[in-house]
Amino acid sequence: MPQITDKEYKQFEVLKKIFLHSSPDKFEGVYFICGEGGERDELGLPEYITVCPSYGVDARLTKLYKRHS
């Protein structure tokens, strides 16, 4: 079986995370952003985001984020 480099493994982990969080209804225990609010900054990012801990769970967390320069 072919071996992969450390760089390839890191790329795989990033792609795996993107894939899991893009389909939260298909995987158990995958959080996702389910809402936003407040003013948007110059990058278009909202002041608040709402995170759901898992698809189908009746709980969520709203968090204020401050951007650090």
C-alpha cells in the first residue's frame, strides 16, 4: 500500500473536516453554524454566530466573536 507524506495527511484532515461539517445530517456529533446576526465587518463576517452541536439536537449556542488583528 502506498504511503502518504505528512503534508498530504494534513491536507486530508482539512478536507475531511470540510466534508463532515458540510453534511451534518449524515454524521453523528458534527457541529455546524446554523445562524448569524449583528453587524458585518469589512470582510463580511457577522458579529454573532449560532452553533448547533449536532443535527437534530434541540440546543444551540450563540457566541459574540471579536476579531483580533
